[in-house]
Amino acid sequence: MIEFRGVTKQFPDGTIAVHDVDIVIPPRKTTVLVGSSGSGKTTLLRMINRMVDPTGGQVLIDGTDVATVDPVKLRRGIGYVMQNSGLLPHRKVIDNVATVPLLRGESRRAAHAHALELLDTVGLDRSLADRYPAQLSGGQQQRVGVARGLAVDPNILLMDEPFGAVDPIVRAELQQELLRLQGELGKTVVFVTHDIDEAFLLGDQVVIMQQGGLISQAASPAEILAHPADSFVADFVGADRGKRALHVTEVDGRRVVVDADGRAAGVLAS
Amino acid sequence: MNLFLDAFAWLADPANWTGPGSIPQRIAEHLWVSALVLVIASAIALPLGALVGHTGRGREPAVMVSGGLRALPTLGVLTLFGIWIGIGLAAPVIALVILAIPPLLAGAYAGFESVDRRTIDAARAMGMRELQVVGKVELPLGMPIVVGGIRSATLQIIATATLAAYIADEGLGRFIFAGLKTRDYGEMLGGSILVILLALVIDGCFALTQRVVVPAGVRATRTAELRSGPTRSRTIVGRPNTEGNQE
Amino acid sequence: MNWLWSNLDLVGELMLVHLALSVPAIILSFVVSVPIGWLAHRYRWSRGVLLSICGLLYAIPSLALFIALPAFTGLSLRSPVNLVIALTLYGVAVIVRTSADAFDSVERDIRQSATAVGYSAAGRFWGVELPLAGPVLLSGLRVVIVSTVSLATVGAVIGVPSLGSLFTDGFQRGIQIEIITGIVATIVLALGLDALSVLLGRLLMPWTRRASSNGRVLTARRVREETA
């Protein structure tokens, strides 16, 4: 469990990125932080592995204040996946995946064997192991990034807009992969995105943030849609524009769900 | 063309190849002084440049120092140290070190700075210590540019070491100044040819080294970029610091 | 200090002589290197060859070039023309890469839209490519100015008078202030010409006046904070 207690971050130039945030991130679930740029979502994420230190309040992992843990040790125990994959361009795929285990002092052979298994886990062919990152497609690089994040079998996986830079088709594919993986592995995933559809698709809990690092609402997608906390949330999720309003019409005796524009979204079961 | 004949005659004269002040001895001196200066200047400038490139702090002063020192006329610095310190190797070595610092400093900070900030960020997020970020990420990725700086510094040292023969009994420049004094164009030109060959051979060695130190994955990036057009706003040129105050 | 006051005339005269050596070399190397840089930019195959030749030229120690050049040109070793040619060669070696980069820096979209609106090849060069390559060309020119002014002093050891004569004379006679005067005068001359070129650039390229302040590279720390 990750807990933010009254966390504030003010940068030296005076801008407040995160303002007095309290959230509990439940274990083995996916929590999505969503908001437009400048809402402090990435800052919040990066406080968990101490890439950013708060100027006020505490961040606790399983009851331990992260400020008391050596940042390097902390980071080596937490998976991190970022937008551009962040792979080291001068190392082969296999060495990229094995980076953290090697940093932790595992033997090269064991780390490589494990890295190959991880390529299977994220759905990459083992023949890609000897390629360099630049020789992979964007989607493949992102999968390698996920494999690297999982390399030390962390309890916590931080994902900072990991699918932001790939095309929509590949993104949809990667989202499904992540759902499958999460079903198998059950990690505590903290996921940052600016795409509300992605948030609703992936999140067990969705945290909606607004400018200045304020939390507007933290709840399950269904609850947010049912009871948006305020007009900002309603606007952000598109409920007020009727974008999410679905209604049922009968077509040849079957009940079809249709969205606001009259496009068929699905058929009601039963 | 008979000027070249004079030079070849001088080069071919066996008397010039043995004894004190012979061609082999002067070449050895030239190389020894150059190597000594390169080591001292590198020990000062490379760590400093790496620190500036790594932290991003002190960039403005570093740019000013490396730019400002380039405007210094080398002959002026040499003669000034010559009359301050007197005859011997100390004066030219100190002057040469000062003149070699700008390209080394510029190469080191430009090399470290050229590394994609997002790659460094990722390395840190994985839990690399600062020294590991420097050694495992920044150094290998910035190496081609750092070596480029060492290359232009070395060329400059070799050139200035030639000129340093004006104030000290050292190196291949001795032949040029001896020839100037006795109006022996063959000796002057012969000495010049030797210096030019020495510089070109060493430059060739560096060109080769620079190719070797490009990490394989980065080479893959370059070919991928050629195929798909530029993806980065900032192009990294192999030899960015060759300009300025040569000789 | 006495030396300086009684020799102000000499210093002034040598500054003029120095200008007469370096300014023609600077202008010549700029004029020669722009078309070469354009060739290297326009024809990929020529780029490697042209840049390698410049690299080799650049690797040649100046004193050796000053002495070897008369063997090709037939000029006297002490002829100022010999020195100007050598300085021009160095200037070209330094600036060709920058000038190729300068033409590379003109965006393809702009070039294509110029063609699309009906520029001829020559018109496009003079009206679009050259002015847009201007800022990078200017940065190359500034490097050449500083290096040429400094390099011209070396001519003094082979008997071509310049501010470098203050170094050789001061060294022979052990007059420290003479050498220091020479160094300062050389730097002042270089900075003066540099400022002049910047001014000229502003006059000729009024659209760059604003861009210079935000064209700076982000420092590592700022990028880190921005991504945070």
C-alpha cells in the first residue's frame, strides 16, 4: 500500500506542482493518475521512488516513510516505465532488461536467463534479445521498457505515460497486454496518463487531478461516472456533454446500446 | 620544384639521422612533449568538463573560459612564459597546457551534455548511483564527442609544440628555426614536411579511434535516423570542437 | 609601462598592418567557403570528400604551412600575400563544415514551399536558403575571425610584420610589457572585429534579433525539473 499524507511540492521557482495531497493507493490494484499537463500527476508519481522529494508531508510505502530509505535502494526495488521507454541506446535489449538485476549484483548468467523469460512475459520474441533499442519499433521498445520494469519482480510498478508516444493501434494493443499482465501478476501499478479513456480502461481506482496539483476526485471509474464530484470532473470525463450518455434502442427485438451520436456501442446481454 | 628537391636532399642526408639534434631525436622530443602536455591538460580539463556536463552547473563560465582562451595568440603566450620562466621545457609545457585546455574542456562538457536527458532520467529511475550514471551511461554515449575534443587538442598541441621551438630547444620546430636563421630552405621545408606528416598520422589514428568508440547501439540509431529522417532536434556532430585557435 | 607610452605609434601602426593581413583572409575564406559548404550540403557524396580535405588541411600545423606554401606558389617566404593565402586556407578549413551545417539547418518544408510558390533554383538560393542559413554562417564567421586574428601573429617568426612582431621583439629584448601589449592588442582586435560582424549580422538579418535569447540550450537541471 502506498499512502500520500498531506503531500506538497513547491519547486524552487515558486510553482506549486502538488498541493496538500492525501491518497491511499491500494495494493495489487491499478491506480491511474489522470489530468492535463501541469496537474502534477507525474510529480506525484515520481515522489514514490524519490525522483522528486516532497517539500511537505509524507509518502509511505507499507507504513515506511520513503524519506527514510536510501533513494538508490528504493528505486532498485520499484519498477519504472516511462514514455520514451528510456532504454539505454548503447545496450542490447537483453542487457537493458537485465540492468537492474545486474546493478543489484546478480550473476550475468542468471540475469540474462531471467531477462529472456521476461521477454516472453511481455510478448516479445526472444530473437529480439540481441537487437539494440534503435532497431525496434516504438511498440516493441515500450514492451522492453515494461520487461525492464518487471525485472526485479517488484511489488510496485510505476508507469509514466508509457503508451503516450505510440500510434493508437499499438497503444490499444499495449493496453490489452497490460490488462492481461496485471491479471497474471497482480502488482501495485501506479499509472499516469492524460487520456481519460485510458484511465477508465486500465484503472481500478482513478485519481483525477487539476491544475496546481489538486485532487478533484479519487474513485472507481463507475463511481466517477455516476457521481462526478464537481463540474470540473464532469467536464473532464465528458459526462456533461452527453458524450458518455448511452441509451438503449430496440433493433429487431434485440436491445442495442447507442451513444450520443447514434453510433452502436454494443448489445445488452440477456 | 627545386625547393622540394632541396628538402628531399636534406631529408635523405644520413648526417641528419644520427647524433644529437637528429631527426629521430627531434621526433621523439616532439612526441614526448606533446604527450606530456596532453596528459596534464586532460587531467585538468576532462574531469572539470565532465562535471559541468553532468550537473549542468557552471556551464556559462566553462563556455566563457573555453571561448575566451581561444582568442589568446599562442605565440604571445609562448614568448611571455619564455621570458618569465626562462630556457628549458617548463615554459613551453605550461603555455601548451593552457592552450590545450579550451578544446578539451569544450569536448568534455559537450559530450556529456549531448546525452539525451531522458536516458539519464531513466537510468536514475532504475536506481543507478550518480557515479554509475556517469560511468555506464554518460561516458559511453558522450565518448565520440569527448574523443573529438581530445583530437583537436592534440592537433593543436603538436602545432604549438612546433612553434615552441622558438623559445626552447625542443621538437621538430628546431629544424624550421635553424633553417630560417641560416636561410636554408631545404632544412625548413624538410622540417615542415616532417611536422605535417606527424600531424596527419596522429590525426588519422584519432579518426579511427573516434569511429571505434561510437557505441554499437548508437551507430544503429544513426542508420535508423537516416532511414526515417531526423527524430532528434539536436544533431550530434562527430567533431564539434575543431574550430578556433589552431596552431 | 614606459615602453608602451613611447611606442604607442608603433602599436597603432602594427594594428593596421595586422588588420590588412587578417581582414582580407577572413573575407576571402568566407566567400570561398559558402559555395563549398553549399556543395557539401546539396550533394551528399561530395560532403565526405570536401569535409575530409578540410579536416586534413586543418590538421597541418600553421608554421609548417607558412613555410611549405611558397614551394607551391613561388612567392617569397616573407611576402604578406603568402601569409594571407595560408590564413585563408585555414579559414576555409574551419568554416566549410559550419557552412554545410548552415544550409542543412534550413528546413525542408521551407525550401519546398519556396519551390512551390515558384522560386527558380538561383532565386531560391539568394532569396531563401542563403538568408536562412545566415545565423549559422555568422557563427562560423565569428570563429574564423578570432582564429585568423590570433593566427596571423605567427607570421612574425618568418618575418611578416604584424602584432606578432611585438612578441618576437619583446622576447628577444626581454621586454615583458611589449608582449603583454601584443596579447591585449590582438584580443582587442579580435573582439572588435567580432562585435562588428555581430552588428553587421543584425543589420542584414533583422529577423534574428529576438530569437537569440530563447535559442539557448536547456540546462540539465531545468530539463530535469520540467520532466518532474
